[in-house]
Amino acid sequence: MCQLLGMNCATPTDITFSFTGFAARGGHTDHHADGFGVAFFESKACRVFIDNQPSCKSPVAELIKRYPIKSRNVIAHIRKATQGTTALENCHPFMRELWGRHWIFAHNGDLLDYQPALSGQYQAVGTTDSEAAFCHIMQGLRQRFGNTEPSTADLFQAVEELTHEITVHGVFNYLLSNGRSLFAHCSTHLHYIVREWPFNKAHLIDADMTVDFSLTNRQGDCVSIIATKPLTDNEVWTRFEPGQLIMFEQGYAALRAVVPIPGSVQRKNAESLACV
Amino acid sequence: MCQLLGMNCATPTDITFSFTGFAARGGHTDHHADGFGVAFFESKACRVFIDNQPSCKSPVAELIKRYPIKSRNVIAHIRKATQGTTALENCHPFMRELWGRHWIFAHNGDLLDYQPALSGQYQAVGTTDSEAAFCHIMQGLRQRFGNTEPSTADLFQAVEELTHEITVHGVFNYLLSNGRSLFAHCSTHLHYIVREWPFNKAHLIDADMTVDFSLTNRQGDCVSIIATKPLTDNEVWTRFEPGQLIMFEQGYAALRAVVPIPGSVQRKNAESLACV
């Protein structure tokens, strides 16, 4: 399987600290060594850095750790391949355009017998179930709303419905963002933490590094970090319920829903816990 | 204006040498310092690195110079902004998906009174005439061929027709690739060179660097380099004719056409020569 890392903020923030701990899990403190990727929204722009080298030693990951890119929405992924080869076209996150915005998607899980009926508006470039699911979501949004960007509430409901269509096929932990909102869905494992005023110190689990966020952040700053497993050992992380979908905006959990998980998939999910 | 660099090869090749000379023009040997970008196709995958710092000193450009990515199709761009701000969403090259392939586009020129009728299938994220032109081409290809990828000959003809629609509006030097073919069109300034067996030494104009390609390449390797201005001072570069469109495949110029340039645009082009 894989691991996910996401960030949604009220003000542009660099993710260097969290990414350093997360990247160590790509071959150093954990075995997710079949490539990695990270996408940064900067206003409407989006930069995607991917590599099929392990994130613990990739020169691209080194750049990310040393070059603090300030972003309000970040999605990162370290891969332990289960479907598809370790070819670069199978590295998450994936990017498509809809309504004049870039959309970014990364997935942790395994969708079985999953071959969505894609009309061709969005097609997968690689061979993963994950990119097919992303195309399924993009197509579903376009079919529902045409060329008109919907309200946030309507968008959330559509994402909830599309998530339900896909969870029928298996484990579907994912992060999705259009640069304004960040959607996080949990089938099995996902945690989050909201850091806000007054900020505190945080210490990484995967590297001996501490940051005092009260020195680098101000009143009004607010940052949500979402991760497959907690990244720090001195903070209280909130575990997502199975099936829970949360939309983060301005650094907060703004909308929530629980997407029903079919019984057969709940069993599959339970079986797959050990390998996430 | 801006400058373009492209590479199309028979076998995966790294562009470190050419990129080093090209990147120096982004604020060191020339004034194209409003950001840069470079896209590498690796099989069907495509990595796009962009930065709004000048390429002569950007940490992202440093990574590209030190990390030899082997690719069969590369498109790079250094920017001197004429339309749109220096925001990151306006940095070339731009990427979209069509027929399960990534497409990459970069432009040097200026399109005046240009507002293509985009149906919404492809929309610009930024505010440049260049990204609008790319969406125009992508939409035109989808309208002509639907979800079925055409033959190379039909694709070339369609690109030629779409280029003609856009050149009506001004200077339209561009590079376009789907990872297999690289299309290069010249309104005003574009040059190319084909390097093949037996390879020779090449010396950069913009940096004191020489490479002996006979030591790093073999029989069967073939590399076309396309650039706004020649990059080396000891090789013979071929100048594109105004209006010329060439499709490169396997390192060679495979198909050629001359797209008629309207008289009014020829005058505009002539006026703009000094600032390219």
C-alpha cells in the first residue's frame, strides 16, 4: 500500500517539517519505496514533483526539503506498489484540469474488479486503479455540472456520491484538491490535526526534529495536516472514522459526511489493515 | 518575449548540456528572467518543473542541471513576460491530457486580440494568450477526432490547420509534444540541429562548456535540438522558414509544411523581431 500526506491552510505555509518526517517513511523508517510525489498549489498554479526513486534518497525529495514552497494546499504520496508497475506514469499525485482549475488526487488502497466506464473526457495515462478512480471523479463532476463550477455545498455532495460509487470496489483512502478545498476520505487509515493560535512545539516520529510553530506562525494562521499515520509524537491527532469524508477549507474541517461502506468491502478493509 | 528549447530523440537522452546553456539566458547571458519551465517525457509519464525565479539561479533549475533525466521529448521555456503577470500559473510549459497521453506546450510570441471560443473542455488556468492557444489546439484536436487517436499524418494536418487559425493573431513560435512526436512552428525565430552518428564535439555559446557526443552516444542514437537561437558556436544550425511547421519523430524532421502567414501578421512579426 502507500501513505498519504495533505495540508490545507488559511495562509500560504511551507510543509518542509511534515514532509521531512513523511519522506523518511519512503525507504528509511518504513518500506514505501516505490516512488513518491508531492503537489503544491500556489494560488491557481500547481507544481507536481514526482520521482520513482524512494523519497528517503531522491534528489527531487531533497529539493523539496531544502526549498520551502509556501502553499495553501499540498498533497503528497509515498508508494508501495500493489497495482501497476513502478513506472513514473503510475506515481501519484495525478493532475487534471476542470473549470479552469488544476485538480490533484492521490490514493492509498486497492480497488478490485474496478473498470469505470470512462467516456474519454478524462483518460488514465498510466495503469493504476487510482488514476482510473480520479478520472471517474473528474468525469462525474463534469457530467453533473457541465462547464459551470458549482457551489461548495453542491461540490461536496457530488464528491460524496462519487466516493460512494467507488468504495464499493475496495479500500479508498484518498486526498483530492482543486487548490481551494481539500477533500480527504478514509476507508481504513487516515488522521488529521488542526494547528492554530496559540501554536506549540511539534516533534517528528520519523526524524529527530522539533519545530516551535509559535515562532513561525501568527494569529489568524491555521493549518490542517492530514496523514495516513500521525507524523508527530507530542500532539493529539484525530483519527477519521471509516467512511468519513471531510472537506478542509481555510485550515479547518469545514464539511463532513460518512459515506456508507458496503459490508463486503468492510471485510476486505479489515483484512487489508496489516499491509497499509 | 521568451525563448524556447526542445529535444526529440530516437533513444532516451539527457538534455543537461543544452539546458545549461539555455538556462544561462534566463537572467545571466540574456534577460528572459520572468520564470522558466521544462517538461520531460519519460515513456508516457511527463514531469514538469516550473519556477518563477530566473533560470540562471533557481534551485529548481539547479536540480535539472545536476539530475540527468533521460527523455525522448523535452520542452523548455524561459520567460520575458509580455502578456499575463509573472505568477506561477503563467509559466510555460503547460500540460493537458488527451487520448490518455499528456500533451505539453510552450510558446514564444504575442497574440493580439485573441480570445478563442473555448467550449469548456479545456480552459486556461492562468491569464496568458499562450495557454489560451494551447486550449484552442487541444479543443480543435478533440473536436476533429473525438476520443480516437488519429494517424500521424491526420494529426499533423490538424495541427497545421489549427496553427493557421492562430497565426492570424500574431507571432506564434511554439513547441508541442504528446511524448511521441514534437511539433515545432516558427513565425519569426526558430532553429534546429540534428545530431547523429558519427557524433562530434559541441561548445556552448552561453557557458564555456564542451561535450564530445561521440563518447556518450552510439550508432542508432539520433537527437534533434530545437531552439529560438542556436545554443552552440561550432555546429551548423538550420533556420526555420517563417511559417514552417516541422514534426520531429525518432530524432528526425519527419513531416514538414509551411503555414501561410497573413500579410498583416508578417508586418507585426517583422516589427517584433528586435525584441525576441
